[in-house]
Amino acid sequence: MMSAVRHVAGLLGMSAETLRLWQRRYEADAGVKPGLTTDAAAEIKRLQKENAELRKANEILKAASVFFAKELDRP
């Protein structure tokens, strides 16, 4: 099988590893083999980005609340 992948990859002008990864991704997306689907990977990436943004916003809000709490304590 690997020699077939190497042969086809050579015909397409790409590395055998790239073609093998594309095949694995296709098989996972089709449900033929277990693995992370393209949609699931994209959703995880989106959620990680959103999580980072929310953490940053949370830190800003915490800093602002400390600042305003200090302002309220002033005579």
C-alpha cells in the first residue's frame, strides 16, 4: 500500500506523507476509521480561540473591578 501511495504522490507532485495524511483525514471524515474529523478539529480550534479571548476579557474585567474598588475606597 505504501508503494502505491508513494507512486501516486509522485504523479501528483507531492510528498507521500501529505497524501497519506489526506487519506487518513478522508477516512476519519467518512467514518471508515476512527479519528478526529475535519469538522470536529475546526470546532475545537474555534472553541480554543474563543476560550482564549474570554480568558483575556475576564482578566481585563478583573483588573477593572480592582481599580474601581480602590476608587470607591478613597475618601
